[in-house]
Amino acid sequence: MLRLLSYLGYVLSAIFGILAVILFLLGSITNPTAKKIIVAVYTIVPPLWFWFEYTFFYSGADFEAFKYRQELNRNIWVAVTTVLVVMYFKDPD
């Protein structure tokens, strides 16, 4: 059950990040406040999830696999966050 919640957090983060990038690219988000909220939420929530997962879900078994999964997801999060921030500051709004 905990592993399922862990993967669900990763999947939701990826879906939200990809959706945000697509919406930014299409210019569907015109409200500057909405753009700020999207960037802020995607910048803050995934690292909080990584901490929450480590603190409450990690059972101590197979630390290398857990660490690898965290590193992989962190790298994806950094890439998507970088794209969102660049698109936010390049946008003329």
C-alpha cells in the first residue's frame, strides 16, 4: 500500500508538471497570478513529497533502490521546474 502511494505521488507530480508545461507552451494560461501559483506549487510540492515519503513511507529496506528512485524523480522535477521558470520569465505577461 505504501509503495502504491509512493508511485501515485510520482505519477501525479509528473502529470501536473507535463500539463503545466503544455499549458504554458500553448499560452492557455493568461492570468499572471495563475502562472505564479503553478510555478510555486510545482516548485514546492514535489520536494515536500520526497521528504514526506522518506520520513513516513521508507521502511529501511533496499535503501539503494529507494535512493535511486528519489534521485531519478528529483532530476525529472528539476528539469520540469527549470522549464517552467524559464517559460514564466520569458513570457511577456
